[in-house]
Amino acid sequence: MKNTPFTDQHTALGAKMAEFAGYNMPISYTGINDEHHTVRQNAGVFDVSHMGEFMLRGPKALDLIQRVTSNDASKLTAGKAQYSCLPNEQGGIVDDLIVYCIKENEEYMLVVNASNIEKDWSWISGFNTAGAEMENISESTGLLAVQGPKAVQYMQQLTEMDLVNLKYYTFTKGTFAGVEDVIISATGYTGSGGVEIYFEDKGDNAKKIWEEVFRIGGPQGMKAIGLGARDTLRLEMGYCLYGNDIDDTTSPLEAGLGWIT
């Protein structure tokens, strides 16, 4: 079972831990109900470092994405993201994912579900006949989701990047909490607003980001949130969970995802 860059922080907080998608993940800290309401009313921090990240680069990167995803990634410009899925040859869903355009027509990041990292990598690689450059950076990427109506207000204090005016499904890249080359996107899985923070897991980056995030938000009532409340929050919004609501046999149309096809 793998650990995330924040496992020590979870155990120090007394989190109830369990295996999820091969990772040792926090299920709850203070209780699912309390954590759910914290995100809806204030802000909460989710460790979602178990998610998978693939970099696709080069002149054939967009062509590959267009081959394997259901949405139209050609509409993306630098700094924009798009929800999509990987359809299989029977019309089912290999996985749902987010496509980030780092550099138009040249560099993209695909964020996939933790349980499907190997499956997705194999599926996409099978269509890479034109030779797009692919790199799996899942193991070296940390990811925190700071969600809730006050999340952006808190996180803005840790960066000169303009997070307040970051529109839904757009992102920016810069220095955050003293760590360079951090991607911050206006995305999430709760329906309460907020940001997701991607960074390279090297040195003390994870420790620095966690401590700074809670230095600002902790005194204001922001809390660490486990996967239990993540599930109740997404259920309340009607967001699909792969392996539960959608899978290889589910059509995007019957899943209510016709808008990404």
C-alpha cells in the first residue's frame, strides 16, 4: 500500500485511515457530518495526491487527446481545463478525467482516477501511433483540494497569483506558499467552489504547503477532510464516481454526461 506526501500529517491529526485505490488514505478526522458541513460553510482541505497525472507533449499531443477523449480539446487555450471521458469501443467509459492545456497545441496534463492509472496509461498509449511524448508524473505529483466558500479567500494570502478572479475550469501557474511551479486550478469535486493545488513532490514541498495552508486557514476554522465527506459532498451534487456510478459498461449518455460527448 502506497503513502501520499501527507500521510504523516494525517496520522498526526488522528485520521481514520484505510486503503483506497492502493493508497493509505484518510477516511475521516472529526466525523463525516462535521467535515461535510465545514466544506459547505467554510473551507476544507482534501489530500487527493493519489490521483493520476499524465503529461502529453509535442506537435501530436492534441491529436492523441482528440483520438481518445469524448470532448473537444481543440477548444482549449493555455490556462483552461475541460472535463471529459475516455470512451471505449463499445461506448462505455474507460475513465473520466480532466484535460489541462498548459501550452496550446503542445503541452497538456491529463488528470485521471487513482484506481485507473495503469488502465488509462495503457489505453491512451495504444492510440499513440503518431508518437506524442507521454510522461506519467503521478508518483512525483502532490495534490491538495482546498474546497468551500472561503477557500479562495484563504489561499489568496499565500500567493501573488490572482486566485480571486480565477474562473471555473481555468488555472494558473506560479509560486504558492514559497513553492515554485505550482498549478492552481478552479476545479473540485464538492460543488462548494475552491481550488486544486498541484505541485512536484520533492524536498519539503508537501510539508511547506500543508503547514502554510493551515497557518492561514486553521485559525479561521478550516479543517482537513477525509474521503468519506468527499463522497457525501459529491453525492449531494450528483457528481459521478468511477466504479460506482460509471464504468466500462456505462454510456456517457445514460450517465447524464452527454454534454461531454
